[in-house]
Amino acid sequence: MQCRHLSVYSQRAKLGLIVPPTNTVNEAEWMRMVPEGVTFHTHRMKLHADTAASEAGRKALMDDLEEVFAMLKQARVDAIAYACTAGSMINPVGSLPDELTARTGVKAVTTSASIIAGLKALGVTRLSVATPYADRLNEHETHFLEENGFAVDRLIGLGIGANGPQEYVRIAETPIEQVAAHARAAFVPGSEALLITCTDFPTLPLVEQLEAVLGVPVVTSNQATFWSILRAAGIDDRIAGLGQLLRNH
């Protein structure tokens, strides 16, 4: 593993961030969460939405990730996040980050593994889930969560992507009021948490208000990934205003 290399603006840690090519929300939300003395450095990578469908898909993903990790590694980052929910929904859930860490020599986190770790840290098992996705990807996510020990009371999407990946750019353009209404519609009383997935889905301003209204923790893809990479980099800030996951764990 690399040792820590601090700098003027990165007095505590340097983080690497990999996002799909159309993603414009992840960086915007991380900018609002990043603690003083921590910086993050971004690279885009081709979308791999059907990673788990075949060995060829898994190999193509790993080849692309290794190439991008090699470039970010030159910035001497302390950890790198592959911040794509759909592309990282692979079981066993720790296999992708563990393999990336072993192959590249840099601590790796993935969004889907971070979501599972965050939900387990909160001690919840029954979920309501809101996504921007279409049915095929929603079914895959349901199975992924169930295989990791969670009961999915309801999972609903907005249908974006039903006509192909060219629609994914619309996810970031979803009005925040529509995201809020969709999240509330997804919640089933009795669920122990609300999960909102996709790193390009704008959710950060909603977390605290949804927790207050619903009375349960709200976990989002960007929030969970950020929480996980802070832990990987040895930063344990309790950041106020960012939901129970970042406040208490």
C-alpha cells in the first residue's frame, strides 16, 4: 500500500473519485460534504451497467478500472472510490473493492459495497428504496439487496433508461421536488430505512428533511460512498447535517 503524501490543500487526505461519463451530481454533492484539509480528484470512466451479467462484462470493468486507478494513483491519493451504483452491484459484495485493492495497491471502495456497509452499520434490515432506474435495473438491485440480507418492502424507479443508456443523462436533471416526492412515495411504514440509489441522482439537500418526516435513516449512494472513503482514508469526522450515517458512524 502507498503511504500518505500530504500537500498544502490536502493536509489530511487526498481522495480519488471515478464516475460514469454523464455524471454531474456526484462531484457537486461531495464538494458540499468534504471536510477541511481533504481534497478529491476525479476521473470519468465508461459506463458498465451490466457488469454482473457475464464474465466478459466483469473483465471489461476490471480492465477499465485498473487503467483509471493507475492514472489516479499517480496523484498519490489515499483511497479511490468507484462511484457507480449499477456498475458495482456485484456479489460477493466485497469482491470488487478487495480485488481492486489487491491489484492496484490503493485502498478501493465501491458505491454498492459502501451502501451495504452503511446499512449494516445502522443495524437496519427492512428497506424502502427509491431509484431513477427502469424495471430491469430495479430488479437487479432488488436481488442484490436481498442477497445481502435485506428485506425490500418496496423498490420503485422513475423509469429512466428504459429506452437505453442514452437516457441516463436525464437522471441529474430530475428536479429536486420530483426526487423528494419519489422518495416519499417509495417509503413503506415499517421499513427501518429509506435507501435512495444512483450517484447521479440529486438527493443531498433532502436527507435531513426526509429523516425528520419519515422517522428513519435515509441513505444515499453519494453519502454512503463518501462515508466509506473517509473511513478508508482514516478520516472519522462526524459531519453535521448529512444524515444519521455520517453523523453517528
